[in-house]
Amino acid sequence: MQRTEISTMGEFGLIHHLTKDLKPQQPSTIRGVGDDCAVMDFSEGTPVTGDGLRVLMTSDMLLEGIHFNLEYVPLKHLGYKAAVVNFSDIYAMNGTPTQITVSLGVSKRFSVEDLEALYSGIRLACERYGVDLVGGDTCSSMTGLTIAITCLGTAKAEDIVYRNGAKQNDLICVTGNLGTAYMGLQLLERERLAVMGDGSRVTAQPDFEGKEYLLERQLKPEARRDIILKLREAGIRPTAMMDISDGLSSELMHICRQSGVGCAVYEDKLPIDYQAVVLAEEMNLNIVTCALNGGEDYELLFTCSLDDYEKLVPIDDIYLIGHITKPELGTLLVGRNGEEIPLKAQGFNAFQESEK
Amino acid sequence: MQRTEISTMGEFGLIHHLTKDLKPQQPSTIRGVGDDCAVMDFSEGTPVTGDGLRVLMTSDMLLEGIHFNLEYVPLKHLGYKAAVVNFSDIYAMNGTPTQITVSLGVSKRFSVEDLEALYSGIRLACERYGVDLVGGDTCSSMTGLTIAITCLGTAKAEDIVYRNGAKQNDLICVTGNLGTAYMGLQLLERERLAVMGDGSRVTAQPDFEGKEYLLERQLKPEARRDIILKLREAGIRPTAMMDISDGLSSELMHICRQSGVGCAVYEDKLPIDYQAVVLAEEMNLNIVTCALNGGEDYELLFTCSLDDYEKLVPIDDIYLIGHITKPELGTLLVGRNGEEIPLKAQGFNAFQESEK
């Protein structure tokens, strides 16, 4: 029997391969696999005008040893992050998260107090974002901790923003800064090795001084509800949007492929945090590469019409990084000296990390 | 720091402990943790009459080594079952399943062909039950296979059946037969050991002759959509309902506790399959104990008004096993000689099986 290694396909190739010929049978299914969320219309036969309410649904799984390392991630933070990354997918559709279910697989290593800590983080996230925890499943596992969360949300039909709506000449915007969560992970990993004694330094305590923001971005990300609300107030409806979980390059390529367009983003426009630059220098990493390919920032990447430029400028923490082009121009990074470099989706590919 | 072992609480105690003081913030949340599904009303401010459509949501996680053993469970069957057990939870609320998301954690042991087999089972189940696969997540794991499925469904508000509506003198009914899936598991386990050579028998091939039905019940359970439709046609609305995934005793105790009632079920009324009886004798197991506590039958347990008795009788494959009593009488099994034995929820407790 033929055996094709999953690693030869990558995560997105695999998902595409397994789901490419799914045909919806339910009239309520508006959009299935292929965006940040699925979209459902449960108005059931009622003639739906433009402002019908849609239900959004997204699911994520986090596995110990792949997505998190409990040597440096407190369980409360892990719970918070596990919930927030799902909210982020709902906001990335221009929706509002409303309910989650949480399924846990836990080995005997974990105590009731551990799960209380994990739940306290999930609940804190739910309180802050106004989301209800409505169910789930808790079962034992042979090894480690597994967290699977599904989030529902709502949006008016005409508000929903998919990945496939980017048009030529649209502006490309990102929020916050890029590569910071990745640099936070590098810092945690460096200090873990230092404390364990890798020979490079004598220390009993990790040294995070002056780099607290990097840790916060890695350990306790927030979903950009604030930006979604500000865009709404300003009367801006993005033409395409997604959240940056796998790195800017990878996400930009999704939007361009699904929208049938190209893009040019400018290296000197990428928003990069000062602490991240300092650490990248210390660790001899290229910060632009980190900003393009580092995952887990959970910032928003969106495109909008040039006509919205004036409305966009006053909004804090949104950065114009480039524009949408004709498809035949490809997906390009324009360097500081004007050189054009094709973007690569070398981002965060969890399948390269599997051990067994 | 205090350390309380999870095993001291059990699955339901743990879930109750972690979720007991959750307060819904979303007006759309009608019912959260504590039933087969959560219930949402997304009609958003529209004055909802009795027949407003509700959205149901349920999540399940299946872990290799805990919930399934790939030595004898084909991946296609596993996919089918993983989907169907979620549909069963939606039917148990008297709803119709509509969409699922599937999140997978897979180690390098698995090939693309393996995942195709798993997905083919999921898709077959979806086709048969008219459900759409609309999303999910696929990521690598350090060890083994993890499957987390969330299912959405719909029901008219007045059709939804919770666990807490059983009334004194209601009839207690179950569908199909009980303990059969558990006996199928015993058979698979016995033949696995025989083939591996436990010394009891010389064999190179498992011997399932005459016991195929037991295997089918374990490997390829179906959700009782047929019963839900027949009850609807007959104009019967159960007062309480759930599906039997952890064993009849455990489920009956859930209904009685949540409804504030007691029950009496009769040993000689329990529907038990002939093949299960034969195997139980061969294996020196008490078939009544298996019927009461064996999990994974995915049959329906429901209560309904005595007034529905006449309508109930003509429906195939529904069995009256007892009646609801005053709470002070407790939850009782009445034996063949009239003896009264308190039911125990010793069912399928996944936390007793954890290895590490």
C-alpha cells in the first residue's frame, strides 16, 4: 500500500487534499473550509434580506510539545491564549465571538488544581471578550495535555469579510507589530536553556529584563477587537481580512491566491517593535525574516479600498505596508533598496516539528 | 501547593467543579454546560415566538489509547464513529445535526493515505446524515491520533428536549439494545490477545463467526435519527432525553438528578441482544451488568408521559423499561425476583484508564 508522508504536503496542502471536493448539503451552510471561519445562515427559509444574522464557527487544537511547552508557559496563560486565538478568528471575519466549547485531554500528570489554573485563564478571556463557555468534553490522555476549542460568533451578512475580496490597488494594512510573539518564544527558549545550563551562562533564574513586552506577546496575546470596532466606527469595511497566526508572508499569500491578485509590501513599512529588534541583534537573527514568518502575532491583516485612506489614517495602531497588484506581478516584498523579493510561505509549519 | 488527583473526582465531578459558577453574558446563550448540547438563540432581538429556531452545539474528543485502539479499529470506521457520536448528541436534544468541524492531531506514524481513510469515514457519516463538514484544524502531535469534533444542529425551540424534564409516573424508554457495543469491545480485545498468542488458543486469525453484530455495534454505531423521526410522526415529545454513551445506569442517574425525580427500571425489561448473551456466557460476564454499565451504545434513553403510551406501542425498536418515581424512592433496578437494587454509575469512566 502506498504511503505518502504528511510532511510532503504541509498543513494547508493536506487540508486542501482532504476537503477539496466537499459539497454542502445543508441550505444553512454558506461557507465551509477555507477561511478563518465557516459561515452559517440559520434563518431557515425566512426571506433573508441583506442584514440577516450569520453564525460563524472556528476550531483550533493545541497540543503539548507542539504548540506549547509547559516548562515556561503557565497554565493560566495557556488557557487565556487558547481562547483568545479562537476569538481572533471570529474578529478576522469582522464578527463578534459569542460562545466556546472546550475539550481537554489530560494525563495523570495534571491535578485538579492544574485544570483550575487552565480554566481560570479561559474564563478570564471569556469575561474580557464577553464570550460564554457553553460546553465541551474532558477526558484522560495517555500523555500530555490537548486542548480543542470551537468558537461560535455572529455577524451581519453584509459585514462579513472573507479572504477572497482583495482588489487591485487596495491598500494592505496590518495592526500592531510583527514578529514580536516569535521573538518572545526565542527569548523563552534561550532562557530555558540558560537556566538548564547549556554552558553559555551561569544562571539560576531566567533574565527577561527590558524584554517583558516580548513575553507578553508570546504568552498572553490579545485579539484585535479594538481594531474591528474602530474600523466599524470609521465606516471602513475591509475588502479581505484574516488574522496573522502563521506569519505575514503565509497569510498574504492566502489572501492573494484566494482573491486572484498579487501584492507588493515594503520592507521599511513593516511595523517592528524595538525590543524585538534588540533581541534579534543579540541572537543574530534577521528581524525582517522574523516579522515576515514568525507566527502567533494574532494581529489583523486586511485590505481596503484606496477610497478609505482618509478614514484610515486617524486610527491608531494600523499600518499601511503595501498595496494589491495584478496577479501576474506575483506576491513581492520590496526591499529597502527597491529590490523585489518573492514572498515565501515558510512560516510556522507544525508538521515539520513532529517527533514520532 | 495542594495537589488533588483528577481520579478522585471523576469526569462529571471534574466538569461540574470547573464550570459550576459560569454565568452567561451573551443574550444568545439559552443553555450552557450540563446537557447533551448547548443551546443558542441567534434571532437577535427579533421577538421570538414559540417556534423560533435554536442552534445546538456539542463537542467530543477521542484520544488514541483511551477511546480507540488502532490494532483493531480501521481508520474509516473510526472516522465514521467519531462523527456519528456527535450527531447522536444532537438527536438526543430532539434536533437535527447540520455542520461539523474536525480537528486532528496526528503523529508521523500516520500517512496521507491513513488520513484519507479517516476522512472517508467522516464523510460517509456526513453524507448519510446530511451534515456538512465546514472546517477544523489539522496539526502534528508528538504521539498518536487525537480527534476533536464539534457539531452544530438546529431545533425549533418548543421541540428541544432537555435532561431535566422527567416527571413522576413518566414512562422510561430505551431504543435498540444495551451492552452490545461493550460486548463487541470485549470480543475484539479477546481476539486481539488470542491472535497475539496469550497461550489460551492457537490461532492466526481472529474468530468473529456468529458475532458480527457485536462488532458492528462497537465499530460502526449509528445515531438514532430514525427514532427521532418516528417519535415526531407519532406526535410524541419526550419529557427528558439523552443518548446512552456512558451506560444506562449513569445516564438514568443524570436524568433523575437533573429532573429531581427517582426511577424504577426492571431487569427483565432491559433489551439485550442474543449474541451479547452468548458471548457474556462464554466470557463469564454478567450480561445485566454489561447492559447497565457498558458504554458506547449510542441508543436513546427517554421519558414520556403515560398519555403517550398508546402512540408509543406501535413504534418498532422502542422498549419500556420502567417508570419515573418520587425522588425519595431513589434510582432503583428491580430484579427478576422483585428485589430492589440501587443503581450505581460505575459506567465508563475514562479517568480510571489513564496511564501516565
